[in-house]
Amino acid sequence: MKVLIVEDETDLCDVMKSFLEGEKYIVETADNYTSGLAKVANYDYDCILLDIMLPGGTGMELLAELRALGKDDSVIIISAKDSVEDKVEGLELGADDYLAKPFHLAELLARIKTVVRRKNHHGEQAIEFKDVKLFPEERKVLIGTDEVQLNRKEYDLFYYFMIRPEKLITKTSLAEAVWGDDADQSDNLDFIYSQIKNLRRKLKNHQAEVDFQAVYGIGYKLV
Amino acid sequence: MQVSLKNYTLRYLSIAFLIIITIWAALFYAFILEEVYDNVDDGLKNQKILILREVYAHPKLLETNEYGINQFRITPVEDENDFSEENRLDNEFFYMPYDDEMEPYRVLRTGFYAPDQKPYHLEIRTSTVEEDDLILNLTTALIVLYLVLVLGVYLINELVLRRAWRPFNIILENLNLYRFGKKDDLTVLSTNILEFNQLDEEIHRMWRRNEEVFDDQKRFIENAAHELQTPLAITINKLEMLMEDESLSENQLTQLADSKSSMKRLVNLNKALLMLSRIENKQYKDINQISLNQLVEEISKDFYDFLLFQDITLHVEEHTAFETSMNKDLALVMLSNLFRNAIRYNVKGGRISINIDQNQLSVANSGSPISLDQEKIFNRFHKGTQDSQSNGLGLAIVKSIVDSYSQLSIHYRFEDNMHIFSIKK
């Protein structure tokens, strides 16, 4: 999997790069419009992360150029401007998703996985970990061959764990994933706890090989 | 007490007129009287000369000792000490048959030696002005003059000043109608009165200056919030990367998680501020006719798990559709904020009831048994005591959304132990 990050903030670019490399992606970066354009013109990527404000041009222009070249690489616009107009314009120009800064890395990963999966219709659709299979299109979870009934929030939470098994996912990231933008924390953390408890019970009922492991009260790992 | 400018001047003018006319009347009366007596006296003195000549020509006239048609009498001097050839002038009253009363006369008294060398008194009288009548007539005339003057000034004020002050009234009305940034529906001032044009120009200049300052401030808040996003993103993401490190101790990991939590609060605060400034900058331009009923349904689904978790009963009562034209995203934010508040400040096992009819949508929740401070709950950064995690902007955002649509208003009341927020059309 090849990802291109077009972002002029070096620090942000670096942290995204090392995170995605940790997730076994091949990552290339460009820090301005010209080098970004050169890269998208010459290579194919599974996903392009595109900042809107770039030295020498805008991400929107780059996106338009890319589509003009007849390329259908998945594009996620990443912008500090969380404005509706930008979102609409980006999606109209053919971006696959729009992520506002600041974001959780886990959220970024979830978005990348989603857009890439949508593009690749061939091959295995399910995300697998041990004996659990998660079908994102149908929002369905199988343990072995048994289907587990999960409600909306439980499914959303479980999806986060499935795309990053054996990694720590903090409660704040989870809270934001289920509660949305302006998640305020105190009331949500208890909620996360009770949802995880329910999920764990459902997994146990199906004798799943996976389980949640609490990490010092700050988050959980799927093991 | 407040009086209109035209009546204000009238009050002082009436007093001034009264004083001026009184002083003038006194002087006028004195001068008139002086002139009248001067004339009458001259006539009397002239008559004296004529009478003396006649007496020398016809000594028989010395026997005229009663006022008759001649209006003079001559009496012999009895006491020598009384005699004087000086002219003495007096006012005296005599009976006048025409008026059937005593009337004022001017009387000249003098003495002379007749041709027979004997001293005689000569008295000549002539009817003169009746001072009391004069005063009465003069006063009446002056009162009429005074009233006519005051009335005249009043009418001129009414007619001329009303016309002259019309531009001022337009300016006043414009000031009253003016809403921030909206000058289109104000009446354009057209007058040839210099001062009013200047006033109008200065007011417009002041509006422009204020709007510029306010816009600058809004831009500043928006830019500042924007500029914060990237460093916040970097910090949060770096903290997340750090937390991936398996070799960290519990203490280190907890501290990192706490830092991330605090950063997250900052992010939320920042987003809320951005949202507020966007609403105020009218950046949500897409306006559609939307039904809030449908949005309520969507939001209820979103919050379903939370309601379940908090054991809160939700009761939605829809009488009719509540439709209004507004931006859909803002409507969603407005309703979710109200909903979130209703959950957050609720109690375990409490209830939320939503009531929708044609002109009103109200969200009522159980919670603290004390009414909230109506004056302050919609203020920015106003926080209830029980919550340290809230950023205090949720209701401010709701208020700001409602205020950006002139047809909507929001009200809070506490009734039957329920906190009720209603959006009214």
C-alpha cells in the first residue's frame, strides 16, 4: 500500500509518516504544490492525503489536475479549515473524504482504510483478526461463522479496534469516534467503559479468541 | 420632565415676551402721559393769555365766577397771601353730566391784576385723559399683543421647525432601525440643511468605523483559531505516537493520556470558537426550508445509546411539523447541542420530553431542582457549577444560531421541575 502525503507542515507530515509506516504503509511526502503535482503525475498511489493550503497552489487545484490526468487515486483532503464550503467543494472535485485538523491518528487510519477499501472491489473485503471477521460494507461481524449482533455504537467502537489490533486505543480517541466532533469527556468515558463491557460480554458469549485488554485505565487493546 | 425642542424654546420665549412687554408698557405709559399733559398744559397757558386779553378789553368778564361754557372762572382774591402770578397746574375731578360721573380735568391756577388794580384768581380747566381707562385699555391691548405673539411663535415653531427638523427625525428613525451591518433598509437623508447633513455623515462614518473594528475582531478570532489547529494537530498526533511505545511505564502513559485529554479540550474549545465566528460571519449560506421534526428523529437515533446508558426516557410529542428556512447544518448543531445539554445535565433515570408544534419546538429535561439563571445561561463561557468539563459555549452557539435567523427566538423556563428550552417562530 502506497500513500502520498502532501503537507507543508513538516512536523505534521513527519508524525503522519512514521505512524503510517508503523502500520506497514509505504509513505512518500511532498511539501509543496509543484513537487506534489510531479509525484501524482508520475506514480500511482493507493491513497493521497492532501492539505488545502500549500506553497505554490492549493490542494483543490492539485486534485483537479489529478482528475484531469485521468487518475482515480483515492484522495483524502486534510485541512485546518473545517468549513462546509471546502468540504463540499473537495467532494465535488472528486475527493473521497475530508478530515479536519486536528485529528486522531486512529481516525486517519480508519478513513484511509475505508476509502481504499471502497476503491478496491477485488479481493477480500473483510478485516480479519484471529477468528473475527468484520465486513465494513455490511457493518457485520462474524466470529468463526456466528454473526454477532452489535448496536451502532458498539460496531463503531469495534471497527476502531479491528483496524488496529494489538495497539493501544485511548478512551479519548474512542469517545470522539462515537460521539463526534465536540465530544466532551467526562460523561463519555463512562459510556465507553460500559460499551466495552457489553462488547466483551458479546465476544465471550461467542467464545471468540479475541478480548479487550484494559491499559492502565487510559484505553484498551484488542488482543 | 422631557419637552420637545420647539416647546422648550417657546417656554423661554413666553417668559421673555412677558418681561419685555411689561417694561415697555410702563415706559410707553409714562411717555404718553408726559406728552398728553405737556400738550394740555400748553393749551391752558395759551388760553390764559387769550382770556387776560379779553378781560382787559371787556372788564365785565371779571364777573365770570362760575365754570360755564367758558371753562374758566375769575374770583377776587380775598387773602393777599394767597395771591401769586405763578402758573400752578393740577389734576382735579369735576362732575360731568354727559358721563354722569366725576371726570379728570387739568386745571391751571394763576393770579392777575385786573385793570382796576385789584388782584384776581384765574382758574382754567380742560378735560384730560382718564388714566385708569388708559391703563385698562393699554393693558388689554398688550395682553392681546402678548397672546398673539406667543401663539404666533408657537405656530411658526409648529410649521417651520417641524419642517426644518424633519431630517433630524429621519436620522433618529434610522438610528433606531439600524442593525449591525444592515444599512440597506434605512431612509436616505436628502436635505439642504448643512448641520443635519454633517450629523448624518458623522453617524455613518461612526457606523463604518465600528463595523470595521468588529469585523477585525471577528477575523482575528477566526484566524487565531485557524492557526492553532495545525500545532494542535501536531502535538496530539505526536503524543499518540509516543503512547505507542510499549516500554512506557503506567505513570508515563497516564501522564501522556492526561496531556492528550487536555489538548482535546483545547481542540474542542477552538472548534466551538471557530463555529461561533462562522455563524456570526454568516458563512452558512445555504438556506433551505427544513422540517425540524426529521432532524429530531435523526438526532434521537444518534443519541439512543447514550439515553439507554443513562437510563433516560425520551418522549417525543409531535403535533404538527415545525418548518422554517435555515441552514441544515446549523439546525443540526442547534438541536444536537440542546439534546446534548438535556442528557448531560440530566439525572440517572430521568426524562427528556420534546414537544413540537407548528410554531414551537421545546426540549424539556429533568435535572437539578433549581432554575437556571435565565439572564446568563446563553452567555459565552457561562458555566453551571456542577460541570468542569463543559466549555461553556454550547448554549452560546445555540443562541447565536437562533439570533442569525430573524424569525427564530429561544427561551428558557423552569416548570414542574423540568428545564425547558423552546425555540419559537
